Amino acid sequence: MNGMELSKKYFYDIAYPIFKNNCPEILDLCSIGLVGEGSECFGLDDEISKDHDFGLGFCIWLKEDDVKIYKNRINSVLEKLPDEFLGYKKVESKLVDKRVGLFSLEDFYEKYTSARKFPISDIDFLKIPESFLATVTNGEIFLDNCKLFSDYRKYLLDFYPEDVLRKKLAAYLFQMAQAGQYNLKRSLDRNDISAVFFAKAEFMEALLGVLFLFAKVYMPYYKLRYKRLAQINYYPRDLFEDMNKFMESNHKKDLVYLSEKLSIYVKDILKYRSITKSNDDFLLAHAIEVQNSIINPQIKAINLVKGN
């Protein structure tokens, strides 16, 4: 049983009846689920994940004013919940109060976005780290009775405004061109092992960033990116095979070939979707074209290399 299944079963089988009997009116005001930090919130946890911050728990979101009214009653009910269920114990961690339990929805969203209400400006949207957006929109909602929480979640799940998306795309395309199509070969020619390592890492980060943008899914924390991209089932298996070969290889010929192949894959999507018109295989040309297509003057004025 993974973490999400455990959380859902603990809520429905154990917590929900207790809330229903003790304070049913609260259920009509709140949203309950599991969203936030931890691989279980992405459905990507495994046996190794269970060695820390794993166990029984779920999140309760209420408007700030309602938290002030119902906080003591809710915490009283939470204290009545059994400490063990199906062989699992409650989450025991210094971060427990930040991962499960009662939250004001305003505090919860502010933690990850710096905003207590939405919508926000394009500039403010651009400032939010992608991994934070992935975290605040992941997981599953078991009970969805707090309309404001749901409205904010839907707003963020609708993905970036177009100009924000294009700014981020332009920056990632530049990074792919610089690291993978230019500096990687030069580093290989110099037999500079450390530069090769970092060029590969920069290229892969940017490639994954582009692929997440194309799929309109927020890119998570680095250790979950590859698995999350595979999980959404948006891209063909051949692409992942090429990425694996690129990450595993140390041979100059293979690395140069694969960096170009992966870059051309991105170029073809750009052209197929009519995002760019250039026939140049060098992604810098496409980065500039995407940057020039931005309408918002504030965002367009940001340096090409910035945005991620």
C-alpha cells in the first residue's frame, strides 16, 4: 500500500466517522486530502520512502477565519484518532506540523507561492519556483467542501499564463543550447570531466523543464523529475531510452549525437505546435524567437537566460 492509499483509507475508514459523530458541521466547511511535500503526494513513494516522514496522516484546509473558530475542536478530534492502523503509525517527524494536520488555506498557499489569494500577476507567477507549484498542486483531495481552497487549486492547476510559459520556455531552450549543443562538445574536446558532468546535468535539467512545459505539468524537486515525467505518460518510450543513454554514457560520440537528437526532438515539437518557425537545429534561435513572441513588456524585458 502506498502513502496516498494509506492516507485515504485512514481518513475514510477511521477519521471520517469520528468527525461525522463529533463535529459534522466542520466537514461541510473544509477540504481534506493529502497534498504537499513527500514522494507519496506524487504517488512516487516506494519501500525506501518508508524510512522517514511516512505514516498515517492527512491535511485539513479551512479558511483562516474558520480555523480560528474550529481549531480547538478539530485538534481534539485529531487527538482521538488511533496512533496505529494497518500496521502503520502516525507520521513522526519534526516536519509533521508542516505536512499533515490542520492548515488555514491562506497559510498553506502562501508557504509555496508567497500569495494568500489569487489570481496573481504574471510577474508574481514567474517568481514562484516550479517545484513549489508542483508541490502545492500535487496529491489528491478526498473531501472537497471548501470552495475557496478548490478555486485556488484549480487556478494553479490551469498552469502558467501564456507569457510566463513562454519566458520559462525561452530560458530553458537557451540553457539546452548553451550546455548541450555548445559547451558539452567543447568540454569533451578538452577532456574536462567536471565540465562534462555539469554540462550534461544542465542540459538534462533544461530538457526536462521544456518537456514539463510542453505537457503543462509543473516540474517537481530534482529527485522526482524523471519519474514524474514518466508517470504522466505523455511522451513515447523511445524518448526516455535516449535520455537514459545520454545520462549513462561517457563517450564523446554518443553524447554529442544524443544531445543533438534530443534537441532536435524539442525543435520538432516547437515547429509542430507553431511556437517557432525557424528551421535551425541550434535551439538558441528558437529561444530568441520564443522570447520575442512575449506580449507582456515587463516579462519580455527580462534577460533571455532568466526565468527558471
